[in-house]
Amino acid sequence: MVIKKRYRAFTLLESVISMAIIVTVFAIFSATITNITTGDTGYAQTTVLFQINRMADEIKTTGLFIDEQEIVEDITYNKSFKKYEGSDNLIQFTITAKTKDDKTIYEHNELIIKNDDKN
């Protein structure tokens, strides 16, 4: 007589319960990830900081020191330039990011040495 090896299998009830647990854990995980990636102020400040750094790099490479206002994705960026007190070749530039309701999100201040071959 040949003895067949018996394998223990899960019952249907155990399988349904384990699937329900896995689906619940996945739902909680995806809700958490969604909140992290689309968070309120953290996400907005990161986006604004990225835009301001891009603008500052553009100003430094082009050498164009012109006061202007730029609107990107409902955020208003004000660029302003003025001579730094006590120096002829230093320029202080400020980029301010504001929301629609005129709330300041971020302000960037920097000094630039103005070369004679540029504006």
C-alpha cells in the first residue's frame, strides 16, 4: 500500500480573511502615501523653493537685474533688485512668493557681485 503525502491546505474562510487583511493594509498604506505626496504646506513650500532656486540661478547666469512679477501655478513671484548700501558693485535681490490671498510663502534674499561686462 502506497501512502500518499498529504498537504495541508487553507480553508476558504482562512483565505478570505487573509485577503481582507492584505487589502486593508494596502488601503491604509496608499492613503498615507497620498497624504504625504500631496500634503498641504510642505508640498507647496517645496515647489516654491524649487521655483525660486531656478529663478535665482537664471538671474545669476543671465545677469539681467530687472524688477518683475511672474505667476506660476497660482503663486506670484516678485523679483526686486537694489544696490547694496556701502558698495558700488553689490546688488541685493529678493524673490518673494505669495499666494492668491497675498500670504507670503517664502522670501529669498541674496547678494550678487555686479560685473562690469554685464548690466
